[in-house]
Amino acid sequence: MSIVETEKSGVQIDTRGILVAHDVRKVYRTGAETVDALKDISISIDRGEFVAVMGPSGSGKTTFLNCLSGLDEIDSGDVLVEGQDVHKMSDAKRSRYRAEKMGFIFQSFNLIPVFTAAENVELPLLLAGATPGLARKRAEETLDRVGLGKRKNFRPNELSGGEQQRVTIARALAGQPAIVWADEPTGNLDTETAWSIMGLLEELNTEGLTIVLVTHDPAIGEIAGTLIRMRDGEIESTTDA
């Protein structure tokens, strides 16, 4: 990862990264009050990096993830994923681009209760235009990869918390994304299960997957190859492993 100088923020960035952000600003407005959630963030993330984002509550780390992934709008700046500026796309094109190029892992799992594990993994593939046969094949292969091949026909309430999070990881991976975003993926898990999930993410990263992970846990942050520390909407420091 590199952070170098742009005209606006004083940071120049390497434009060869899989993700490149230029002077990204995000403002939240509530009545007459405005809060600068991101202040001219500029950063480049290389393909295959494992980046952890940490900081105190309100530092902007989840906003960082949401804005750089295109889940939230930005007030100014540019965000390029594999050379495509996600914030210059229409809503429909951006949604499709996220489905094709990105995977998401959330703390709350966000699984559909009436669907089996396989059906939960299949759904985003079907929405992205995959045929039912291909969607099922990829779902089963990916569930096997995360150790849930024998649990593919179980519904979320029949799975443990760790198993449910593995389903969300499978769902994130099934579309063969360029980059995976994870927001506190171990936040709802006990310590042993959390380390099991982090071991899986670390293994996937060694196979070439690019991961950007938000966490409050310093021990988990130390697993990543690069640690970004945020404070008051700005990048305070970056540390390479």
C-alpha cells in the first residue's frame, strides 16, 4: 500500500493499485450541523494486500469502508477499483459492479432465514446474472472451500455463529471478487470462533485475495500485512507488517 502527495491533500498516490482513492471527502449533515466524516483521504491498495483499519469510535473507519466500496455516496474525490471510478457510475451500474468485483462480510451476517446456506450464497450470483446451474455449482464449491460443504442444506438457525459467518464469507467469495470488504467480521463471535474465522481470511489472503477489514481488536489488526489507524476522519498512520 502506498500513501504519497496529491495537490489537495499533500498525498501522492500510486495509481497502479487495485483500489485507488483520491481526496475522498464525506460530510454528514444533521440540520444545521455538519460533520466531516472523511477529510480528503488518499490511498492506494495493491492487489493481494490484507489491510486492517482501526481507530476509536467515530474515527471514520466504517465510513472509510462504505465510501471506498461505493456503498455510500461521497461529497468529493474519486475512488477507482481496477481502474473504474465507482462514484461516477449510475446507481444501477455501481450495484452491478459491486456484485461483480467486490465481496462483503458484515458483523451481523445478513443471511436470509428461510434460505439454506447454499441458497444464501447463490442469491447474489443469480442477481448478478449467473444461470441457476452455475450459481449452484459456485455456491457448493465455495461452501466446501470454507469448510461447510456438509452443511449446505442447513438454514441459518441450524448453524452456529461461526458457521453463519463462514456462509457470509462463502457468499462474499462466490462471485470471485477482486476485493473483499469486512466490517467487524468477528464482532459477534466468541474468541475461539473469531480466531478460526481470521485464520480462514488469512489463508484466503495468502492465496491472493485482497482484503480490507475494519476491526476494533488490536490482535486481529496485527494479522493484516498493513495497519491503517484513523482518527477524526483522517489517516493518522500506516504500518506494514
